[in-house]
Amino acid sequence: MTLQVDKEKFIPRILSIAGTDPSGGAGMQADLKVFSAMKAYGMSIVTAVVAQNTQGVRAFQPLDASFVADQIDSVFEDIHVDAVKIGMVANAQIAQVIAERLAHYKARFIVFDPVMVAKSGDVLLKPDAIEVIRSVLIPMSMLITPNLPEAAILLNHEVQWSLEAMYQQSPQLLALGCSAVLLKGGHLDVLTCKTTNYYDLSSPDIYCDSKGVVMLEASRFGTTNNHGTGCTLSAAIAALLPKEPLFDAIKRAKNYLNSALFASNTLNVGKGRGPLHHFCELWDHR
């Protein structure tokens, strides 16, 4: 007997292309948790093996670009991929091969989180990759989700810590060729945030596409459990895109991120910046 699949209830197949995090809070491991929480089927391709935990990055080893290509081929030749989330690309060779293989397979719904520097301040991208990211990966992306330091690198200027600068930078990032930009403002007023609790401060993001610029506000939480926030947000957006319009997916993903941040204190993981609670809406903590 052949089972019939209800097209209205299909489970999206989402591919993460990213580095690893053995502590489980960021990178590929976080992406897979998010995909499951979003009721999507998660798949993953490793670009670099990273030795990191909640306290920082100790080292990272990029894989050979040809092996990254082999991984991409092995997935696309067998499975229909409904959306792709790209995180850490590590170096120019890997960035180039990702772009080439995704173009070959005509991948759709590409969300690119241009991971360059970890929350701890550790650099996760070789300098030679910046131009490939600008010229090849960004133009093929539906959405890019840089934070303020990453935006400064992409635009080749100093980091500007203001909402006004975010309004100015988002159209400049859009001009690099992507369909839309979500410029994240989580780095604003970080020092002030450390002295407050939960809903006292706003954390604005700026969304920009061909129709204009919109500010999306969210509550800022006074928790230090924020390891993997960028990975979590971009993965959630990618998981939702096959079923929802982009702007709706972003708003829903931000709500999920807020819930995961708020519930993070129920976890007890690590001595540094702890992970988010990716399954906060699924686990019963009674």
C-alpha cells in the first residue's frame, strides 16, 4: 500500500551548512534543534570542526572544500531540499564551493547568517572569504542576517553603535544583491543591559527589502544565556520559509527566539554564556 502525503501538511526539509559546536548551543547542533522545534526535518553539512564551549572558541579546523562539495552533492542528489540556512563558511574556498553547488542545484529559500566573530569575540572566518561572501554568497541569498560587527565588515567600515546607523546600513547591505536584510541590533546597549532584568530594554532589528525599511522591536532579556542567538534566529526563519512569507517567518522566528531566551535560565549548561532553551515550547518542566 502506498501512503498518500497531504501536501498541506508536508514536513519541510531544511539543510544547515555550518560549523560545529560540541557544547550544543550554536552552529550546526543548534540549527538541528531549531529545525525540530519548528516541526521541520533537519539535515546538516559540516564546513568546519570547532572546539568551543560556553566560554569561547579554542580552535577551529575548516574541512577541505572538495569534501564540503561532496556533502552537498550527497544531500541534493537524494533529497529535495526546501530551504537552506548557511552559517560559518570558514574560508574563501568553502564559500566558493557552497555557492557553486547551491547554484547547480537551484537551491531556494537561502538564509545566510554571515558568521564571522563568535559571541566571545573569537574570529571564525579567514579574511580571504570576505570578498567571496560579498560577491557570490550574498547575491544568491533570499535573506542575510548580520549583526552590527558583521555589517561593518561587509560594508568595510568601522562598527557604528546606533539605531540611526542601522537605518543607514540596511539599504547598503541590500545593495550587495540579496533579496532582503535583517540587521540585528542585539549588540546595542549591551553594557546597560547587564544591569537590568528581562523586559526593561528593547532590542531593535531593522528589516529592509525593495519596498523599504521597517524596525522590528523585541524585548531585551538580562540573561547571559545568549550563546547561539544568531544561529537560532536564522535557522528558525529558514525552517518557516517553505510555508510562510518571509516577513511573517521573521516575526514568528523572533517570537520563538524570545521564548528560547526567556526560558534559558531553566537550563544549567556551562560556566560561561549558556545556550538558549530550543525546546522550551515542547518540554514540560513541571
